[in-house]
Amino acid sequence: MTLAHAVCGETQRALRAASLIGRYDANLPRYTSYPTAAQFMPDVGPGEWEEWLAVVPADEAASLYVHIPFCRTLCWYCACNTRAVNRSATIRSYIDLLIEEARLTQAALGRRQRVARLHLGGGTPNMVATDDLDRLFAGLREAFAFVSEPEIAAELDPSSLTRTWVRAAARNGLSRASLGVQDLSPRVQQAVNRFEPFETVSRAADWLSAADVGSLNLDLMYGLPLQTRDDLLTTLDQVTTLRPARIALFGYAHVPWLKPHQKLINEADLPGPAERFAQSQAAAAYLTDAGYQAVGLDHFALPEDSLAIAARSGRLHRNFQGYTTDDAATLIGLGASSIGRTTTGYAQNHTIERDWRAAVTEGRLPVARGLALTQDDRRRAEVIERLMCDFSVSLAEMERSQGPAPDRFSAALTRLSPLVADGLVVCENDRVSVTDLGRPFVRLICAAFDTSLAPATGRHGRMI
């Protein structure tokens, strides 16, 4: 094939994709769970969560998620449950209650459950003072039985990170750090109220390396206000010099009806669906050329990283933190808005911090809503996870692993018919396979198996 033919073919694929985006781009879940959090209901509360925890197998290694809902300043693009706080006493009292919630959870479990993974999310976990961080880890280790070498990860803001904090976190076992970068263009940073030169990110990476924090992850975004492909590629030029083990490239979700502070973003500055798609594809091409393996929809990892290895071997998973190697059946969420999960169902804590504080202070597990899983939910959850992770799933294998389900997916296959006709997915011999053209549309393909999507459409960001 000549270079001219290759360029022509690439142009035709781009035009084809642009046509499909115009037809199919919609508000859809990210499918970090199924059913999604939009379906959680208040009929699941502290009593149900306590019952579910009581039957978790004693020998099972669970995972912990601890939410820190504080930031130094509020970034306008953020869709997380967080607020700007500058009073150390507010954070200190929150840590006190996190430790108490861990004790309440231990009591519900009836033992110090084994824990193999801990993820500190936010917000900004490095807003926690080092002495409070020490107290938090001591409290968690008193309530839970950590394995000898747990994976401990934290989401960090480079602009407020200090060398002292990194050393304290490393002393407590931090092994993986995710630095929020998003985009390094000063113009884009001004538009989203986040100011962070590359030197700040590089300095944070150096501190983490010096403290023997073994894995560095970077979080980037496309689709931000005033952002162009050149901005994104220039950011990649800089951050890939740090050779992070993983890069997450998320599409900005503009949901001002859910996050009112996003109204501070000028919607006229937001790139349209075609430009968002072009940004994501340009970044993906850059990263694969730089030696990274594409993992799922929006992650990239060095080939030797455990995430890339899991993707190649069919052991990749997806949870509320995105793509992961975590296969634990039980997730224990601590802190305001945290979500826990057992094989029985999902339970989410109060999202309003004041309500969470009141519940823990009164000695109650602070669960506000959730969902008990049906067998059908479990089947569909596995189908959607495999599509999101592997881009392929055998419905016959789902029946073997989850029990017979005659015609259970016939409606989903009917909904997929237009996508089959457009070359986004292939359905043959009970196997659903996403094509290369269809990979950016995988959430749309998953939605065909989602029986509860329509009432919650307004809760989600755009697919592209």
C-alpha cells in the first residue's frame, strides 16, 4: 500500500467516525459499576449494609476506599464530591470520624477483615496533615488486618504536595500515586481555575521516586474549555518525559445540572463532539507511538505494568476508580459519599458531609442509599465489565458462569442491530465483539444491556 492510499484510508475512517459521532453521541454512564450509582435507592441503609458485611467470608481479602472531600481550591471542571477547605481543624475532626467509621465497620464484620488494597481518593488526600495521616493509617490498621505487602494508592494534587507529606505517606506504605495534571496549557488552566506548571508535576514525581513510591500514574483530560489537540499533545510531550507507568485520559464531563460550580465554565469555550473525538484519538496515537499499551477505553500503561499485563491476559477489571487489577469481591468505602460493595449489593454513604458526620457521631454506619443485586444484575454487570475491559464477551459463557438465562439478552441484541449495521459491533455465535471502529462507542454498546438507563439519562456526561 502506498503512503497516499494509507492517508486516504485514514481520512475516510475519520470522516466515517465523525458521521457516527453526530448520530450516536449521547449522555451515557461511564459504567464503573452496574447497576450504576444513579439507580441507588434509600431503601438500603445502615441495617442492610451491616447484614451484608456480616456474611462476608472471613478469609476473603477485601479492598478499602477512603474518601477525603477537601481541596485547597475548587477546580471548575471537577465532578467529584469535594469542597474547598482551609481550616485544619475541619480536616482533623473528619479524620477522627473516619477512624470511628472504620471501628463501626469492624464491628459489623465481626473481625479485623483482611485487606489487600487501600485507595485514598478525593478531593485531595494530601490536604491531610502528616500527623493526621499517621493517625488515619494507625486507625485503619487497628480496624483491619492488612496483608504483608498491600497496594496503597493515593490521588494527589501536585500543586499542594510537599516532600514532607510524600515521606509520611511512603512511611505508611504508599506504593502507587496518581497525580492530577489534566492539561498544562496556561490558557486551559485559566479556564478551569487550576494552575500547575510542568515543573510542579516533575518535582512531585521526583519526590515520589526518591521516597520509593514504586508506581506513578498521571490523570489527563480532553474536551476541556479552550483546549485544542496541540494543547493536549504538548502536554503529552512534557509528561511522558517522566515515564509514568500509567496514564488515564478522561473526557471532561460537563454536568452543571449536577455540579453547579461547572457553570463557571463558559460553555461556548467547550470543544464539540467531533473535536473531543479528534483530541482523544490524537492522544491515543501519541501514547501508543510512545510505547504505551491502550487499556480499555481511556487508560494507557507501559507493557510491563500490571494493568497492561491484566489487559493482555483477560484479567482486567473496572470499578469506581476506573480500570484496575483489583478482583476483590468486597469493597469497603469509608468517608462521605464513599461506595461499598459486596456480592449482595452496593451501599453509598451520605454525600452531604454534615449528614455523614452526624451518623458516625451517633454510632451508626453512615449509609444513605444503595441497591441489592439480583441475579440478572450480576449477569448484566459481568457482560458490561467484559465489554468495557476486553471489548468482547461470550453470552454463552455468561450463562455457564452465572446460570441459564434463555433469551435474557435478546432485547439487547435487537438494540445492537443498528450498531452492527454501522460496523461498530459484531454479534456472532453468542459472542458480542466491539470492532476497532466501535471502541470509542463501547459505552453505547454496553448501554444496550442496561435495563435501567432511560430514567437516569440526565445524570451522565457525553459519551465522546
